[in-house]
Amino acid sequence: MSTSYNEIAGRSLERIGALSDGVFAIAMTLIVLEIRVPDLAGIQTDGDLWAALLRLAPRFVTYFLSFLTLGIFWNGQQTQLHSFGRANRHLAWIHLAFLAAVALMPFSTSFLAEFIGFRVALLAYWVNLALLGVILYASWVYARRAGLVRDDIGHEVDAAIKRRIVSYQIAYLAAAALAFLPSFGGVPPTYVSIGLVVLTQLNSAIAPRIPFISRF
Amino acid sequence: MSTSYNEIAGRSLERIGALSDGVFAIAMTLIVLEIRVPDLAGIQTDGDLWAALLRLAPRFVTYFLSFLTLGIFWNGQQTQLHSFGRANRHLAWIHLAFLAAVALMPFSTSFLAEFIGFRVALLAYWVNLALLGVILYASWVYARRAGLVRDDIGHEVDAAIKRRIVSYQIAYLAAAALAFLPSFGGVPPTYVSIGLVVLTQLNSAIAPRIPFISRF
Amino acid sequence: MSTSYNEIAGRSLERIGALSDGVFAIAMTLIVLEIRVPDLAGIQTDGDLWAALLRLAPRFVTYFLSFLTLGIFWNGQQTQLHSFGRANRHLAWIHLAFLAAVALMPFSTSFLAEFIGFRVALLAYWVNLALLGVILYASWVYARRAGLVRDDIGHEVDAAIKRRIVSYQIAYLAAAALAFLPSFGGVPPTYVSIGLVVLTQLNSAIAPRIPFISRF
Amino acid sequence: MSTSYNEIAGRSLERIGALSDGVFAIAMTLIVLEIRVPDLAGIQTDGDLWAALLRLAPRFVTYFLSFLTLGIFWNGQQTQLHSFGRANRHLAWIHLAFLAAVALMPFSTSFLAEFIGFRVALLAYWVNLALLGVILYASWVYARRAGLVRDDIGHEVDAAIKRRIVSYQIAYLAAAALAFLPSFGGVPPTYVSIGLVVLTQLNSAIAPRIPFISRF
């Protein structure tokens, strides 16, 4: 009866949370490593150094974007973990899959920073965002079905969690689609996409009380 | 009486768990760093970038493989820690040895990705898998003998944990042995080995209800 | 009512603390990676190696400085977290912003070490210090206003926390301003600034009982 | 009264433990990164790859040595933390200083691996070991004097903790001193030193019941 092993494995919600905090903390810190200190050679004055710092701007933008993204999904995951009464081995593996997608963020971020004008880089970044959303949605649906959600979590919370994930995934999809429009007034379309994703993430982080938007 | 020191050291199960979560989280995130962003030079179109991304495929395969492996052994270790009532300094050192093998995974993964067609690289990866299994098995046997396992953990769980480790180690050994068969239809034998290990790990992660296989 | 999502998200003080410990731990360890082992080529005797080690001195100084800085802000943040009775999603995001500034420290440190005689590098480091202080101050003010601070935390603690942040930020500002004075006796002005920041941080770490200074 | 800030800061033993687990976990994992995967160029057969793997042997030795060292000091610190009833800001800073020395281990390890035949590299490694021991000793002495140690911790434990640190530091000092003897039978003296440190660490880890040695 190998189910016996599967029954005893993966029960600890606390350790899923602890492992997740570790992976998020490392991913959040590693994305900074892509902002490389300029090379000493050729820099002689404060003006040169200032110019070199400005050339790092795309790296700072993608760092900011990915930190927001990681913060949003950290919040999303911990809201779920907080709502679960217990775990099982399937839930543990769903969250391991989620962490695998979290761990990919430094790569996606760096890939986007290096190729910021390329649609393939933006698509790869969007695939990562979509993976995070899909797995988090699956986690919630599975946990409800398997009876792992605490009894005091009502239908409103259930609906709020689902609506949140779906509406943001629609926004990401729309932003990614924009990159395939023709260039508008000389601005590369991937820049428009990135701008829209940043605005979406900022809306999630700051949660302004804008009548229509704050309903999602 | 220096035994006095050894008696007071290493008693905290929680800190063994916390250190382990940290090492696993870092190992899981570092294996992504081996997927290096392609060099900007020579990439001019989205087609070039897509081709460069495809050339990274072996890296994604070994990343996926090692994430599964780390997830399996994280589950295996936490199942044990969950079953222990208390720790002692010997158990702490057994788990430190286990973590030393976990920390080697990024090296083994990168080594395999770089030399995916070489038997030596596959053997090195297998040695790492075997080390993880042997130490985890030793941890359980030692903890039983030293009376560290909780009283409510019965013989069924004991048998399930042992059977699990042994049957998977046999599968890894068989997969590694396949690499020494002659090439079959032009497919390098190390690819067959890696495929078998991936299938074994997927079976562990997904735990499908296949009549015969799910008994292990 | 998406406020429903925002109401349930970000309530766990423990997970904010755990994520923060992770980010601080990684930032503290990554700043060491900037102290690169000298190149084997050209080093033949112990004397050569000793000379190469001495040339790394600026890296050790900035490592020491940044470790002190991270320790100070880790203490500052955990003092606040210890004083909070509960969290909400806004507080979680304030602390995520704080962690984003913490995660930038390895970059700022490395940037300062590489360009230790440049005012731009010192300014960048100061901006990072200022960000950390401003966000930590905002965290406290917000938590007081939103009623998240424990009831047993009196006005004295409130005043102490604010005074601490403000007085240190004034010291950092003064130190940064010194870098814009003309060179004094051949010593580059940025060195004077760095020396003053190190002294400020040491005062915070060692907390000597100096009559006037220990009042802040 | 800025003592007010110092009185409220740094009280949480749990967060010192959590930060320490994080720093140790990262240091343990980073030392592996110094074992670099051989370069693909020039490797054509399994024999070539095996030879390249063997050339990495010094890296594996220093990895093993540093993992043992980190394990020993992790145990030493957690034994102390386990014995404390509460913390204060001075104790927090002593442990931050300890962590600064822990975070230096990846540098010392890499420095020793790269310059394994040089006395300066061995001395640098020894300085790191000595720093760890001195700070851990200071932590215990300070905690006793400040009344932070739990009441149920008797004089035997006190004596055992002190004797442990002192006797190992004497062994490290003796091992480092050996490196300054003339070469013996063609074996570089630093190799003899490293061998002795490894044996000392193994004795600590395995804790064999050897009549004389196990008294320390």
C-alpha cells in the first residue's frame, strides 16, 4: 500500500510556507544580481559614471517589475496558505510546481531586460506570469475540492480569490497581446506591453480606491 | 565529560527543519541560474532569439529534473522530521550530511546539462541521487534505533518509508545502468537514462493511481 | 467587492518576518561575493598573495559597512514587527517595498566598492540608505494610524522609534554632503563620507554609553 | 533616552535563529558554487571528463571541510540559542557579528581552494575559524553575565560549552602553526595543516567514543 507513504507525506502547511518564503526571498534578491555594476574601464569622471548608471535603466525597470510580480504572487500564495486548514501530498506538489515557476522569474526577468525590444522575450515573461496564475488557481480549486480549506472561509472569499487571479491574468494577456500590434509613434510595442504590466502590478500593490478598477 | 556537550547539542528539530528549508530553497533557485540568458551579440530578430531559446532546451530539461528531485527529497525528509518526536546531535549531523548532498545538486545538475551525452556526467548525477537516498535511509534507521520516532508512528509507516526509498533507488540504479548499453537506434544511451529518471520522478510527484506502480 | 480580497490578504505578521529574514540573510551573504578571490595568474609567493589580499581592502571595508547597515535595518524592522499586533495588506506592501530596498544593497555596495572615489557612487549608496529609512518610518506612521500597533506600546516607544530613524538619516545626509566639499589634505572627500557613515553605524551597533550621543 | 530604543530592540530570539538559519543555509550552498563545471572545450571522451572531474578534487576537499565547519558552528550557535531564555540588543549584535564571520566562509573557502599550497590562504582560513570561535565564546560569556541564560542551565553545561570552544580553537591554532614547519617528505606543509583541521572537524561531527579525545 504505497498510498500509505503518500498519506503521511506533505502534511505540514508550515514547512510549505517556510520553503516558499525561502524561494521567494532568494528570487527577489537574485533579480538584483542582473543589475551589473558598470566596468571600471573607460569611466573617469562622475559624469561618466552617471551616464553608465543611466544606461542601466532598463535593468532597474525589469527589477522593479519583477519585484512587484513576486510580491503579488507571494501575497496570493500566502492568502491561500492562510486559508487552508491542512495540507496533503498533492497540495504540497502543486505548491512545489508553483515554486518552480517562482524560481524561473530571475531567468525571465534577465531575459526580458537583455532583449527588452523583442516579442519573444515578452512572451517568455508572460508565460511565466501565466504559469504562476494557473498553478495558483489550480491550488485553490484543488484545495476546495479536497476539503483542505478551513470551514470559516466562506463563498465570498472563494469568489474573491478566483476573480482576483482571473482578472489579473486577463490583464497580463491583454498586455502581452499589445506587443503584437504595429509600432505606435516610434515606441516599440513591447515597451507599451511592459508599461501596461507595470501599471497592473502597481494597481495590485497600491490598491488605490478607484471606483471601477478596485472591484477586481 | 564532553558527552555533556554532545548531549545538549542538536536537540532542536525545528531548527533542523528551518535550515533544511533554507538549503532546499536556495538549491531550487540556484539550479535556474544555470539557464543562462543568451548573448546579445548575433541576435537580431525574434526568430534568432527563439532559436537561441530552443538551444537552451537541455538546460530546461535538467532544471525540471532537478526541481522534481529536490521536491521528492524535500518531501521525504519532511515526512521523517514530522515523524520524529525529538532530535539528538547524531541525528542533526545525519541531516547536515543530507543537506551537504542537497547542496551538491546545483553542481550535479549543471555538470549533467553541460555534458548531457557523457556517461561520467550521468554517473555523477546518479551518485548524488544515491547519496541522498542512502543518508535519508540511514536517518530513519538511526532514529528508530535511538528511539527518536514518535510513539504513534506504527510499523506500516516504517515499512512504507523504507520501501519508498529502496524502490526508488533501484529505479535510479536501473536508469543509470541503461547508460552503459550500446546506442539504440541513434539515441545516445544517456538520453534514455535521463528519460527514465524523469519518468520515475514524475511518478513520485504526480502519484497516479496505476495498479502495480502505485504499490511502491 | 475586491476589497474582500484585500481584506483577507497579507494578514500574517509571521510570514512577513520570515520573508524578511530570508531577504536579509541573502543580502548579507551576497555582499561577500563581491570580494572576489584574486586571480591565480601572476601570484607565485606568499608575499604576492598577501599583496593581492591587501588590494582587496576597499571591498572588505564596504562589506563591513553594508553588513552593519543591514544589521541596523534588520534590527529596526524587527523592532517594529515585534510591536505590531497584526498586519494588513498595505503594511505587507510597505514591508515588501522595504525588502526591495534591502535587496538593492548588494548592488549599491558593489557599486561603491568599485567606484569608491566617485561622488555618484556615494550618492547612490546614500539613496539606498535614505530609501530604507523613509520606508521604515512610513511603516511605523502607517501602522500607528491604522491601529496595527499593540496596545501596550506606549508613546515613549513611539517617540524612540521615530527619533532613532530621523537622527540617523540626518547623520547619513550630513555624511553624504561632506563628499561635495573640496579635497582636504589629499584625502578624497568620499573617503571622509564613508568614514563618517561607518562611525555612525558602529555607534548604532555597539551603542556605547557616550553621554550626548547615546540620547539618540 | 535613546536607551529606550535599545531596550526595545533585538529581543526576539526566534528571529535571530531564523536569520542565522538563512545565513548558514546560503553559506552552505554558496560554497558549492566554487566547484565550477569544467569547460566543454577540449573534452571529447568520458575519459577526458573523468580526468577533468579529478582535477576538481581540491575544490571538493575544501567544500567538504567548509561544510563540516559550518555544521559545527551552526550546532554551536543553536546550542547557545537553545540555552538562552531571552535576548537583548547587545546579544543580537554579537550574533550579527557571528553571522558576518559565517558569511565570509565562502570567500575563505574559495581563497583556500584556489591557493591551497600558500600559507597566506591557510592563515586567512584560520582567521575566519578563530573569529567564529571568539565571537561564539563572547556570546556565551556575555549572555551569562547579562542573565540571559535560562535558569535550568547548570554549571556543567556552562563548562562544557566553554571547554568545547577553547579545545577546538587550540586544535585549529596547532594545525595552522604546522603550515609554518618546513616541507616534510615532499608534502606541502599546508596540506598537513588542512588534513589536521579536517580530522578535527570530523571528530566533532562524528563524535567517536575515543577515550581521551571524547573528553573535549
